[in-house]
Amino acid sequence: MAAVQETVDRVRRIDVDQYRYGFETLIESDKAPKGLSEDTVRFISAKKNEPAWMLEWRLEAYRRWLTMTEPKWARVNYPKIDYQDLYYYSAPKAKKTVSSLDEIDPEILKTYEKLGIPLREVEVLEGVVRPPEGEEGSGQRKIAVDAVFDSVSVATTFQKELKKAGVIFMPISEAIREHPELVKKYLGSVVPTSDNYFATLNSAVFSDGSFVYVPPGVRCPMELSTYFRINERNTGQFERTLIIADKGAYVSYLEGCTAPQRDENQLHAAVVELVTLDDAEIKYSTVQNWYPGNSEGVGGIYNFVTKRGDCRGNNSKISWTQVETGSAITWKYPSCILRGDNSRGEFYSVAISNGHQQVDSGTKMIHLGKNTTSRIISKGIAAGVSQNTYRGLVTAHRKATGARNFTACDSLLIGDKCGAHTVPYVEAKNSSALFEHEATTSKISEDVLFYCVQRGLTQEEAVGLVVNGFVKDVLQQLPMEFAVEAQKLISISLEGSVG
Amino acid sequence: MSLLEVKDLQVRVDEREILHGLSLTVNAGEVHAIMGPNGSGKSTLSHVIAGKPGYEVTGGEILFKGEDLLEMSPDERAVKGVFLAFQYPVEIPGVTTINFLRTALNAQRKARGEAEFLVPDFLKKMRSVAGSLNIPMDMLKRGVNVGFSGGEKKRNEILQMALFEPSLCILDEMDSGLDIDALRVAADGVNALRSPERAMVVITHYQRLLNYIVPDVVHVMSKGRVVKSGGKELALELEASGYAQFEDAA
């Protein structure tokens, strides 16, 4: 358990007010004027050299957004957001498309270095070990990074190899220009522009994000990953990601985020859409570590995300794995629409709240096809004065005969000032559906901690050990690269929660 | 110098005094048995020595190797060589026994400034210790005590004792919940750890355990004090006549 030891060491060195990733990079920005109007939408669209149909799509979303009201049903409290007081677009200045990392602003590269995710490492990996043709999983695993720095993708690597496999992996802004037929067909087909307040806002002003298309029968030759980072003061970040796995295709996508420390709250309203056709599979993993606010609860990211996958084809599968440790407020329900017969949805989640964080997260499993199955494993950990809510919906349509779901929601409380809440909605509209729901809430027991310290562990080491045991089922779902990082984040985020 | 010296120890729990001036001296190489009826303060004594929170020491002192034990945190005491075999070992789901043992052993070694065990060396050491206690590797791959039988839990405690090599072992009601065969296995494990450098304090209700772990000294506790001490024959005497005769003495 060396990793646990390491995380505990790190915990000691860090406290809430010394958020490790709280630094800014000094780069000139290219900003849209403050506030939101049709002009802002036009500005963004023009910046991206978008075709007319895309601008229309955005404007339609914007007009609809004006008629909507912000949802209030989540168990979170925050001051009213002034949407006219935000910037909706900012991009690092002046750089054109680059063919190698050398052409990227060294400031940006430095930022990634501080984060411990150097792009260079990817290059080195690329150059050093290359698995033999047609042999997957042998040798070193490779990760392709489409780095999103603020709103624009500044580097895209591994393009050639992906191209050889026929995989399209590019910033969505480029995909709109280069693959309009695919974007038109799938964008908004899972999360329609009218879906919800934040998704509609995103549709109007989304800045950039990733686009992935894996053609029929192709197993994507590497893990795809994107690192998000909010860097511009007062800039809302509106990511838009669209991943399509065509018939029989497979892709695993990783996403990780951190953000610098600041006092103003930052709005983040991303939309992620996944589509799997017949026999296809998408595995989507997230490690989220945005600035949670300081020990008084000031600052921190507002994270209002809409993530949804559509198992459109028969025998297709979508799996969400998330480790949520950051943000002041999290409002996030990665969901699966199980449309195809025999399709399968999975949701594995660790949501940690400490300090003044508020988490309202969960999933929706919507069973439409026959013999569809879903599995939900949710681990909520609340410490400090935080509130942690699991909110989930499992529903079987009238025609979804043989639908099956298993749900296990476990909550762990650390200290006596935090709260854990479980709000499951279960609906079966046909009698052959079989839904199981298990939920537990436990306090981290004094007896367990004493047992550990009697064996020589310090109090904080003991908490780290017990918590990592609690979330093990979920961490096992993460790709190797993230599992270690996630384990570190979990211990860091619980620093100062005992003693 | 004695290994453990408890002098006139007074302990309260929730304003109620449980130990009223208890004294006990244990030398290295000795095995002491502490017997007494329910509520006489046996487990309280073991918890206070190990440093469990929730007990208020209002008087007296505990010296371990001449140092003030009450000034140390529970993990520091463990590092110094105090080991408590729990009456009810806790379960830690998701943490495999192997990882737990290695994490704990290395935490102790690090705190003492010793080199930490690398995985292969640790596994080698653990295999030999587990083998001698008849503990299969399968059991060690399960979560700590999760789904263990009573006998397995107690063997896991003894396994830790053997791995950590503490100088003071306190065994709290080791016989509770064990059938006679499991008891024999556990006792054999304990006996194998007897050494001139190590002392043991065996807490029990019944004389039965002492047939397997033969003590050098037997103490009788009643109402928060040691009321009588003697050789191993004292345990037999108790078995015959019960604790009632000591109730008045307390």
C-alpha cells in the first residue's frame, strides 16, 4: 500500500487554503465582451469560423434559454448568478494550428508541468515504446491528449496513429468545419438544445471541447484523454464533447480537471453526449478536482454539468466512472438511455465533499429496450460541513421487458457536521422489470480508527486507508493512469477532516 | 527496570470511576493473567494502556520501559512496542489484509527510523509467519476481518503480533467466541511468541485459557483494583471457589 502512504504524506503538506493547483498562467487572452446577448453568440461563432447552420443552432438555443428559468430542485445553495457579469469566451492569443509541442506557448506547457501532466511525457511515450502492429495492450499503453486550455484546444497529439485507425479525434470546433455531416447528425441528439437550463446555455455559447468518432468495427488503439483547466478570471467554461462509437466500435475516454485558486465563483456548464450504435462500447472516466473554495467557503467552481449517453444500438454499452473531489457546487448526473435491446449502462461514482462543498450528483438509467441492464455503484463521502446528495432515477418503459438494475449507494460520514442524503427514484412501467436498490450510511467508526492507530498508523493514515477501502470498487473501474491519481486526490481532499 | 509499571491508576468514563488506584508490575519474559468478573475493569485497563480515546485518567501513572506512556498517542505506543489483541477485531472492507499488514508494519518501522519492507521481502516474511499459524494466503487476500470466523479473527490478531514483534502483548479475552480447537491453535500461536524479551498480559474470565497459556503470575481484579496476586495455582483456586470471595475484599 505504498500509494496510500504517499497520499497521506501529501495530505500533510497541503491544506485547504494552499490548494496545490491554485496558480495562474500569465498569457494574453482574447475575450468576448462581458455579458450574454445574441451578439455574444455571434462573436463566439465568428471566432470559430463556424458555418451558418451552426450559428443558427446556437441562436435558437439562446432564444430558448431566455424563456427558461434556473432549476432549483437540487440540494445546493448559492448566491444568484448574474449571467450578464460573466465572460463567455476567452482564448489564448495568436497561436495558429501547431504541428508539434515546440510551437506551443511555453507558459502553457509550464502549467501542465506544474499539474504533473506534462504533454512531453506523451511524446516520449510515443517515441520510445510502440506496441507491434495489431497487438493491443502489449507494451506501454498510450494516451492521446487533446489539451483544452481555457476554451481552445491548443495541442492535439497522436493524430496520425488515430487517423490510421480511422478514428476522428479533434476539437469540436474543427469537427464542425471538417465533418459537418457527423456533427449535424449527432450534436444535440442525446442532449437536445431544449434539455435543461444549463445545457441550453451551453448550446448557445459552448466554446470548445472534444469530438470523437470511432468507425464501425474499430477498437480505438489508445485511451483518449482531455485535460480541462479554467484559467481566465471570471470566464465561464462551456465545454461541449461529443463521442460516437459506430457499430462494433470501442473507445475509452478519460477526462481530468483542475483549476486555479481565486475568489470569484466560476461557472462551468459542460455538456457531454455519447452515442453507441449496435455492439459498440464507450467507457468514459472523469477525475474532477476543481477549486472547491477556501476553508470559509469563499470561491470555488460551480459545476453544472449535463452528461448523457445514448445506447442507440442493440447490445451496446456505456459506462461512466467518475471521481469527484472538487468544485464548490456539483450538479451532475451522467446518465444512460438504454434504447437498444440488450444494451447496458453503468455508473461508478466516488463523490467527496469536504469544507463547504455541496454535491448533488447521481445518475439516470432509462430503460427503453428489451432486456436492458444497468448497474449503479455510488460512494459518497462527506466531511467538514459539506452536504453530499445522491440523486438517481431508474426507470423502465412499458416496452422494456426484462429490464434489470442493481443500485448500491453507500455514504460515509467523517465528523458530525456534514450531511449525506440519498434520493433514489425508481419507476417500473412493466411487471417484468427487476430493480434492486441497496443503500447504506455509516460514520467512519472510532473503533475502526482506533484499531488502525493501535497498529501504528497515524490518525490521518488510518482515515486514508479506510476511505480508500470504501471506494475500492469504483477505483477499480478507472483506467490504470487515473486510479493512482484518483487515490491521491481522495486523500488530499479529505485533509484536515479528522482530529 | 520493569517493562510495564502501572501505579495507582485511576480512570473515569463519563464521570464514573472505573479503576480506583490499580497497580501492576510486569517484567520482560513474564506472562501475567488478569482474571475477574464482568465489570471489574479488565478491559478498561487494556484500553487505557493502549490509549483508546474516551477514558479519563484522573490519577496515577503508567511507565513503559521507564517512559510515561500516558503522554504518548496511541500510534506512538504501538511504535514503542505496545500491542493489543482485540476482543472484537474490527472489519475494514476494501482493504486487503496483506495491504493492511504491510502498511501498518511499515508505518511502525518508519516511525522507528528503520528501513521499510519492500513488497517481496514483506511477502516472504508474511508467508513464513502465516504458515506457522496455519493461515492460508487466501484469507490474507480478503478485506481485513471481513467475513472471518471468530477463530480466523483471533488468528489474524496473533499473526499481527508475530509480524510486529511487540515487547508487550495484551490479549483481551482471546478465548471469547472460540471453540476448543480454535482456542488451541490460537494458544499455540501465542506460546510460540513467548520470549525473554517479551511480556504478555492475558485478560480472561475463565481458567480454561490458562491451561493452554500457562501464566507466571495471576492477578484477580474486582471493582477496579487488583485484590489478589499469586502463582498459576491461584487460577485453579478461582475456578473452584468463584469470584465471590473477592467481592468483599475490594
